[in-house]
Amino acid sequence: MSSNTIIVVPAWISLLLLGILLALVFGLPVMVFGKRQQPNAAAPPGWLIPNIDDHAQKSSFFHTWDPRFKIATLLAFCFLVVTLNHPATCILALFTALLAVYYCGTPWQRVRRRLTPMAGFLSMFLVVLPFTAADRPNETLLLFSPLQEIFFHTAGLLLAILIILKACTVALLMEPMLGTAPLNVTLQALTRMGLPKTISQMILLCHRYLFVFLQEALRMQRSMRVRGFTARTNLATLRSMGNFFGMLFIRSFDRTQRVFDAMLCRGYQGTFPVHSRFTPDSADLKKTWLWVALGLSLVLLDRLGPLS
């Protein structure tokens, strides 16, 4: 550690930085949650309801892109983003993802709902990594006065920032990748790309009937409250919750069996009918090469540019 630069931070600055950090970690989610307005007090949070294809009927750069090329290209772009090593190029990638979300017509309220659950988890990297990162040569270390034996690694802070930027970029790119086409079309494209048909059908049915089971759970919960149930930390509450989950499982299983019987009555033989045909054109290829060029440009700037 002799080659490292150690900066001793006064106690009052340490307390000030600690207060700012706690405000960011705990205050920001509270502010975001506080601004959310639920039309129904019994309604679950928005991110628990994965309306993947709510905005699939719009028209944009991504909506007219062949789903096979779109998924493969944006997925490759995400992998290229993950390989970046500098905050500047990660910020450029994040800016590119924001532009993609803007041009695909996704409401910013939906984007906020996607990023809010990630905020609490990602913010922990800012707390843990600076104090647990391995020593590196020629690194600047901060030594806070109240903590004489614990060093604050600036390299760990940089690593945490990189992880947060990459995670937000990949999460934002899921909107143009999966939300700009109907779910059945997206799954059909994945099947054409090699995804087993059984898995594709399972994903489609799970997404469709997840809402049904959620409404069933809300109805059962409402019935329990009408009958005077109040959750407490006692055996009676545990017994009631056990009965609740058991009954929900049984009803879900029965409904699943009825759905399968209805599918068999309608001629289901292991495959779903196909209603869309993929016909790629020159515009799809141009969009693909554009995103490939963007991803490779970020990697080259990261590896060979002035930041390297």
C-alpha cells in the first residue's frame, strides 16, 4: 500500500458525506414511492404487473423492426455495453438507451417503474464496494477520521458506478427489445431463433394468466379483510396465511387444468397457430447495422480512444 495515495478526511466532512450517502440510499426511494399515486388503495404496485406489450401497437423505429433482428441486435448491444470499462463510455451507452426508450414511445412513468425496484439494490454497491474492493497500485485511498482502520477505495467507487450505469442501460433497452411488439410475436421470433416451443408456450401462458391469479389473490385477500382478518405476529395469522396460500395454489391448479382442457377442446396438439410472417427487408438490415456500429464504436472508444 506504500505506492497508494492516502487522504485523511476530517471528521466533520466524514459525517457530512455519511449523511448525504444515507439520504441518497434511503431518501430517494422514499421520495419516488411517495410521489406514486394509486387509484385504488388495494391495487398492487405497478412493477408487480408485467404488462410487457402495453405499447406494442404504436409506430416507431423499433415497432417496424423485424423482431428477430431486433432481439438479436439489441441483445448483442447489451453484451457490448457490459464489456465497457470507463464511466464516460458507459454514460454514452446510457444516453443511447434513453434515446431508444424515447423514440419507441414508452412513457417515462413506465421507465421509472422499471428502474425504481432496482434503485435499492444498486445503491448498496455504492456502500459496499468502496470499503471492500481489493487494493490496487497507485490508487487514491480515503481515510475517514472516525474509522482509522477502514479505507475508502476510489477504485471500488468507480466499479460501483460502472455496475449501476451498465445495469440501468441494459434495463432500459429491455423496453425497445420486448415492449415494441406483441408478446406472441416476440415469442414466435425467439422460437425462430432457437428457443424451444414448449418454453415459448409456457412463457406466453404464464404471462397471460398471471393477471388472473393476481386478481384471484386480491379477491381472497379482500374477503379475509371483510371477515375481520388483521395480520399480526401470532400463530393464528400464520395459520390463516397458510390456508390462504394453500387455497390459492389449489384454485390456480384447478384453473390451469380447466384452461388445458379448453385448449384440447379447441384442437390444441402441442403448437399454437401462427398469425404473423417475418419478411425482413433492407430497412431491417440498416437498423441492425446501425446498432452494431453503435455498439462497436462504444467498445473501440473504450479500448482505443483517449480514455484507454
